[in-house]
Amino acid sequence: MRTILLVVVWLCLGLSLDALSLNGRRIETVDAEGAEAAVVGERLKRVRRGWMWNQFFLQEEYTGSEYQYIGKLQSDQDHGNGLVKYVLSGEGAGTIFVIDENNGDLHATRRLDREEKAFYILRATVVNKRTGQKLEPETEFTVKLHDINDNEPQFSKEVYTGSVPESSDIGTSVIQVTATDADDSMYGNSAKLVYSISQGHPYFSVDPNTESNDMCDTGKFVRSGVIRTALGPGDMDREQREHYQVVIEAKDMAGQRGGLTGTTVVNITLTDVNDNPPRFIQNITKVVELRLYSIYQFRVPESAKSGTPVGRIKATDRDIGKNAEMYFTIVSGDGIDMFDISTDKDTQEGVITVSKPLDFEKKPSYTVEIQVQNTQVDPRFMSAGSKDLATVRIGVDDVDEPPLFDKASYLMEVKEDAAVGVGVGSVSAMDPDGARSMVKYSIDRRTDMDRLFNVHPGNGSVFLLKSLDREETAWHNISIIATEFNNPRQSSHVPVYIRLLDINDNAPTFATVYETFVCERTTAGQRIQTVSAVDADEPSAGHKFFFSLAPEGAHRSNFTVRDNGDNTAGILTRRASYSRLHQSVYVVPVVITDGDYPMQSSTGTLTVRVCTCDREGNMELCNAEALSSSPGLSTGALIAILLCAIILLMIVVLFTALKRQRKQEPLIISKEDVRDNVVSYNDEGGGEEDTQAFDFDWSTATPGRCRRLGGVGQTEA
């Protein structure tokens, strides 16, 4: 396996080199005098050998005072006559590497570090000292540094952090640490690492070496150390010790003496598992069947409502986080139905609350058994002791309670025609305390503002104060108060629902106002209207109405009533023709009777107009009398009334304005301006021959102008 890896790394390095010659082989080059190798036809000339050297090796970190000798370059063109000069070029030529130009000796001028640069590529040639002409083409060669163990292993982190569940099995992997060595892993054991643990015994161990995949880019092998648990489940308990600090060493030279060492710190934490059950903690304990039970004692007043906290019990769990979450249950006892328990998520305490009403007189104390266990259980650690029990004793304190009614609510019924003073029902309450104080009753008048009811203060009988009407209000809801004689502050209320029972005290009436007409030309027995009825009463068997023509309308009647048997009736004609000129409106009295006891009836009047109709029986024209006889006002009538009101208002406004104007402008300004004479006559003018119309004394008239206006003569100034 090692041989294969070495070959792979060597090939990786060989890709970056330009055809280096290996041990003992001579590089073939083209003779300088023959220039290039030419191909003539298919014949190939043979190129003779010119240089005589191999690749060179140099040990790193040389500490000598003189230049470090590398090797000697020799060319076939060097005949020892001193005419050849060696010339060096390439990486570090002249600075790091120098060559003796006369004999080709190659030296390094300073100490080199393989970890900085593993090899150098140089070029060499020979020239004629006199002419400076190259005698050979340049040829590349390599100077490779041999590694020494001068680098200690380095971990990828200075401090590692890992964790492992407590109670893990021996050999459970915790974390993997990795160190690298900058030395050459292909040369000797300088980079071969071995891991060991120097601090952390006996809890943990580390695998000496775990070889990983090689990295072709660096030519190094990565060896990792896996830290594992070294003790069994019983010895790795988080509750005893949670944190550990482990020191890991990595030593090169395969761990042999003289190798270099690197260290790192690994902080390991044991994570929690649910291996501890919750336990009650209470000073008062009892032993039952060799098992220790905790005892809690609480007291609660009997007046506590449902949901009232009674007390808290606490259990502890050595685990943490979700492994320490717990829930409580009541498993037995005479108070299993009277109390509940829940878990406070913040404090992990069990909160006991009241679930049903308590009564000191019935039971003064209760005992319950409460169990606690984790919400999340690890099957590996389940056992009979994974749960814990506690006994809780709860005492009930007596308090002065208000009177208690024997019912939560009362339903009473009374007929709507019941007389004042008639009893409706009764309520009953008593003092639940041992004193059994007397109770008096009253009505909360806020629920009976009309004072329709009253209650006897001693026996709780409810009776009427006023008459009732079911059609006005069918239900009455009142509240009755029971108060202790000795302590009036102790009182309680109870709702009382009173339903009024219906009696047949309302007569049926038409369901609506009907507008009916009949055509002048029709047929006898023609139905002109269907009527129905309503009744404010609500008989238990439902409504049943009967329709008939009133006796006063049966004599010489023009219409008849036919009962349809379904609480409706039809109005039918008894003649084939009617004349709106002779009689435009008919009144049909209809008697409506219900079917309940005592029987109630009423007479409804149906108004029928006589109208002119087309051939299809559609109304065309009805008399004004018929229109006016119909109930209500038509739109036209309303408009006419509105116009009259507007005209009347305008007249009043105009009259007021004229009256104000007359007061402001007097007719006679001064006595000298009285010049006009007004003459009235009733005769129609007869022209020039009518002289009698103007028969008056002109001598007394004031000069002016005469104008004739509608039989009134006016003389204007």
C-alpha cells in the first residue's frame, strides 16, 4: 500500500517537471556544430550525447559556514584545455546557487527550507571563453531538497469542543481531531503522526492514528485521531460531572523517540438523557410497603368557586431541559372528582384547583393521591421507580353561606285572565349552614318595574298584583331574593320565568284591508276576491276560522260569501251586470268566527267598486264616488291638497306685503295736491252717443285726464 501511494505522489510531482533524467542517465542534446537534427526523406540522423550529469539532491537546513556543495556539471565539449565556460540560469541562479565557470562545480550559498520550496529548476550551458559562442544548447536540471524532521505537528484548532450523551457505551465516538506535519510525508517518518491522550484518563481514549485519503496537491497524508469514551454507562453520569477537559498529543516519527510533538485541548460536555425520575420533596413523609410517600396538607373555604387554586406541590428532577418536564395526575382518593391538578409550565409545579362546589356540612375534608412523571420517557431507563406518589389532604373551612334555593331556576304558568291575588307558584330556599337561619323572600323590583307580581316573605308564594294580557306580553322574567333574617348581607337570587296561558278573548279580523272591484258586465257566481283572517290568540290546536254573510246583508244581497274550509273565503257575484251610474259602491258585511272556546266573532266590511272593464276583465274606469269612497287618499288628492296649501300661503304673504307698503306710502301728501275726482258707474259705455254716462258738472271738476277701466272712470292728475 505504501509503495502505491509513493508512486502516485511521485507522478503528481512529475507532471510539473520538464522531462527530468533519472539516476545514472545522460541527457541527449543536439550538437552545437551540427545545429538541429534534420530529417532527410525517411532517414533520421543520430544526435550525439553532449552533457553528463543527473538531477541533484540537497539537504535542507544546512548549518555549515561554507557554501554547501551540490554536485558537478560536465560537458563533452570540455576537454580540460580551459577554453570552456559554464553558465548557470534559472531559479535562484547567482543568488542561491552558484557554479564554478571553469570546472562546473555547483554550490548553494545559503540554508534552504524544503517547506518553503521543495525543488528548484535550473538551466546550464557552456560557451567558448574567447568568442562567447554557445557550445551546447541550454538544458534544464532539478535541485531537490531532502527533508529533515524540523516541523512539529500542528492541529487544525487550538481548542476543540465536543459532546457525548451521558451513560454512553464504551467506545462511543465523541469527536475527531486532525493534525498535519509540514515535513515530507514521502521521505522517512518525519510526517507520520501518532495520537495519544495526556490528560483525560480514564474517562476518554484516542485512536493512535486513523489514516484518511491523501491530498495530491500537497503530497501529504492526513491522519486523524478519534476520541472515544473509555468508561461504561454507570461511570459517565452528567449529574455527577458534566464537563471534562482532555489534552491530545500528536507525535511525528511514528511516535518514536526523538519525534516532535504538538498538543490541543478538547472540552467535552456530557449531554443529558432522561435517566432520573421526578421525586416529591416534603418534610412530612410516611412509609407504605417499604416505600416513602410525601404528604401535603392544604385548606380551602367551602365558598371557593370552580377553578380556585387550593395549593401547589413541587417535585424535583435531576435532569435538565425537556427531560425535566413533568406532569401531575390525581390517581385515587375520595376527592378525585372534587379537585383537578395541572402543571405550571414555568415552575414545573402541580397546581391543585377546585372542580366542583364544596360543602363543609356534607364533607369537611378530602384525601387524594397524586402521581408525577416525566412527559418524555426514555425507554432505556424506564423502571418501576420512574413515577412518584404523594398524599394530599385538603380540609374544607366552614363559611357563612347565603340561602340556597332548591332549584337553579323556576318555571311558572298562569292564565292571562287570572284575577288579582291568584297564586302563580312558589319558591323555596334554606340556609345551608348548621345554624339553619330563617329566610325571607322578596322580588327584585328592577326585574318587575310594573309591579305585576309579589311574593309572600315567609313561604315564597308568588301571586298577581295586576291583571295580565298575554297578547301584550307572553312571558315575564323576574328575580326573587332570599335573605337570612340574622344576617341580611347573606342573600341569593333565583330567576323565575312566568308564562301566560292563552284564553280565547280576541275575535278574528280581516288579515288586511282589501280593495275590491266588480266589472259592470260579469257573470253570476264570479269570484271577485279571496279573504283571510288573523287572530291575536294562539289556540293549542291551531286557528280555525269560519266566514259567512252578515244577516243584515243577506236580504236582497248583490254578493255572496263562500267559505273555502281552509281559513279563507271567496266573495262571489250574484248578478250578471252592475251599473256604476245606478250604484257605484257596494258594502259587503262578512262575519268571521273562530273555532275556539268561548267562541269569538267579528264583522268585517268589504267595499266593492263598480268599474268599467275591457274584454279581459281588466279595470279601465271607476266613478269618482267609488274612488273617494275607498279608504285613504290617492296621490292626485295629496298633490291637490298640497297645491291649495301653497296658494293659501302665497296669498297670506302677498296680503302682508301690501299692508306694509300702504303704511309706508300715504295717499295724500298735502292739501294742495288733492285734485282727483273718482266717478263710478255701472253702465256699459255707448260711444259718442252715450252722453248720459258723463252727465256731471264739469265746472266743479278738477282739470285732469279721464280714463275708462272696466266700468270705472278715474281722473288722474
